Amino acid sequence: MLVLALDTATPTLVAGVARWADGTVEVLAEQAVPSGNKHAELLTPAIRAVLGDAGTAMGDLDAVVVGLGPGPFTGLRVGVVTAATLADARRLPAVGVCSLDAIGDGGRTVVTDARRKEVYWAAYDAAGVRVDGPGVERPEELSARGPFVGDERFAERLGAEVVDARVTTAGLLQAAAAQLADPSSAGPLTPLYLRRPDATPPASIKTVSQP
């Protein structure tokens, strides 16, 4: 099965093409692009690049896997909508996974930047199964313990080392293994926002007086 993997939940946009067979992942091409707030501008070129690097085309794909977050509203929406659109246009199964599941492996607590001086986090047992989270908290108040992986900038506030790690194509496919084995079991692509967007409409509309 040839799979396109996408994630726009963090400041590093990830696009990759991989071959999946019976739980084994072979990554054919991957781009990890520092994107900041430019996911919309950078995602399509990244998809084209990995398809070219893998020597394949959209028509060769068998499935799309996308990270559902948690992440900022706008960037996360770009990846989820793109995955849904591509899958619908090609009539492919679309599988969504928690983006934190695709960072690191084994027993760990994953932390990524949630802005507002907070982190998105999730905790995993030795087998790599998520046992708590995802959630959003200030690092100083996080009850989950290490080892920590993810955004190393939070090491001081966590009071512990954080192994620098990011979402990977292989991690996305491994997180999606059960749904790739049975695409009919995949649920809807529902983003994990965890909180309201930064930009909200005003509570009331001021009347504009006429001259």
C-alpha cells in the first residue's frame, strides 16, 4: 500500500510518501519544512516534492494519513482539509491520527509548543500505547513524568531533559497501522484543537452612525 502522510500540527510541516505492508513501513521520501504560520503556502509544494522524490504520482496512492493535532487552529486545518480533499478526489481512504503519537517511541511523554506559554502533551507506556492525554497545560503544572521528547525548548520549565524529536512519516503510519489494515475502521477527520482559536469574532457589533 502506497501512502501519502501529512502533518501541519507543529511549526515543522511534514509530508512523506511511504510503502506500508503488514505493519512494516518503508519511507520513500520525506520533507520536514520549518513553516511557522505558512502551512498553506508550503504544503502543496512539499507534497509535489515528495511525490517526485518517490518517483510516484497521486494516481498511484492507496491511502492518505494525516495528523489531527493537537495544534493551532489555522495550521492544523490546512493539513486536515488538504488530506480530506485529496482523498475525496481520488476516492482513497483517509486516516487521521493524534500527531503526538507520531513523535518518538516507547515509554515517553511528548511535549510540543501550544503557545500561550503552554505545551500540548501525551504520555505513553513502554509499548508505545498512549495512556494519558492529549492535553494542554503549562509545563510547570504538568503531572505526567518523563522521559520527555518533543520540543527541547521546554526543558528548563519542565525541570528535565527533553530529547528533541518531531512528527515523522514513519511515526504517522505506525500510529495509523490498525486503520490501514482495515480502512473501513477509520473515523472522520476531526481535528484535535483542545481549545478555541486565538481569533474570535466580537461579542457585539457596534452600530455605525450615518453622517
